[in-house]
Amino acid sequence: MNHRSGFNALSRTTAHRRAMSRNMVTSLFRYERITTTKSKALEVRKAAEKLITRAKEDTVHNRRQVAKFIADEKILNKLFTEIGPRMKDRNGGYTRVLKMGYRQGDAADVVILELVDYKLDDGSSEKEAPKAKKAAKKEDK
């Protein structure tokens, strides 16, 4: 049987699909969170998971294998020095797909593809700082 051995061609040529996949994976590692369509996210996720698995062990061979896919030297470094070690204790499942709804123009499913340990910067530390200063002033009086 031939179950689950295929992939989604995304109505693109091989070169276009490969270039798009490389760009999206690079963006995912750069920003750790990207917004895209569901079908693209599910395809990009496959490549990203394999690259993170390689990045967990920093060897010359693994760096060269990943460098075939990621052209940006800074992102390659980030993958091996930050992202790989963060995922050291996980046995897969490094990414998460969150549904956002439908796109206005063509009603495509839009999702957020992010790394599982992504921390949302809500700016709460900036809001708490003035309150802490006011509290400190009241204590001084």
C-alpha cells in the first residue's frame, strides 16, 4: 500500500515549491512565528521538524546537511546555537499550527505556524514598570 507517502504540490512547479519552502522555513526560524495558509503550513512543518531534529546535535555533517536547505548563515547559526538546544529534551513536535480563520479575498484557511516554545511578547513588563515605580514612591513617603 502507498498510504501517506505523497505530498501536497501546492499547484506549483518543483523549483517554485522548493524555493517557497526554503524561504518559509528560514522565516519561521528567524521570527519563530509566521502566518500563512493551512496547506503551506502543513508542508513547511515537515521540513522544519526535520531540520530542528538535525540541529539538536551540532556536528559538521549536520550543519552541512541543513545548510543545503537554509542559505542564510545567521539563521543557520541561530538554529544550531539557540533553537536546537532549546528542543533538546523534546522527541519531535517542535511546531504548532493555530487556526486564525479565513482570508478575506479567497476564503483560504489562515493559520499561525510557530515553534512550540514561542513566548508571546505582550509588553506586560513595560506596563508593570510604571506601577512598580509608583508603589516604590508611596513606600518612600
